[in-house]
Amino acid sequence: MFAVIETGGKQYRVERGDVLDVELLPVEGQRGEKVAFDRVLLIFGEGGTRVGNPTIPGARVEAELVGEVRGPKVRIFKHKRRKGFRKQAGHRQDYLRVRVSEIVL
């Protein structure tokens, strides 16, 4: 059984036991805390496929917080040709790592 959820403007295909990094949520950073994703777009399982319009009412994906992580560094480099202008910066995005515990219809 798997589900497609939407969080942080992105869509994720999740199964029970999956570990994924999602955009920061308004949740305290306590390890083991429960998190619920209620924007479930699709569920595929024994009973067939259920597709939301845009979401499935009453469905949710429950997960537990594993910790906070940071993504890879992205280099930003700007320059203007023949002017001697060069500017370099970097960015690392903060994520929450969650483990999917169950998919509830």
C-alpha cells in the first residue's frame, strides 16, 4: 500500500516505513513526536486505487519525527562580463526527517 501526499509545495510517494526529508513544519523539534499529513492525493492498496479531488477526505498519513537535517550546499555565483563584478554565496536548506508509521483511510 502506498500514498501520494503533498507538503511544502512538493509531492511525495510514501509507504509504511519510508524515511523522507520534508520542508520544515510548524512542529516542535522533539524526536519521536507524531506528525500527520492530511493532504493525501492518492492511495493505492488492496481495495484498489482512490484518487482525491484534489484530496481524499478523512485520509491521512501518520509519521514520527526522526530529526532535523540540512540539505546539500548550493553554490550561487553571479558575475558580469568585462566588468570585474563577481559575487559568490551559498545556501543550505533545513529539512525535517520523518519516518512514515501508517496510512489511515
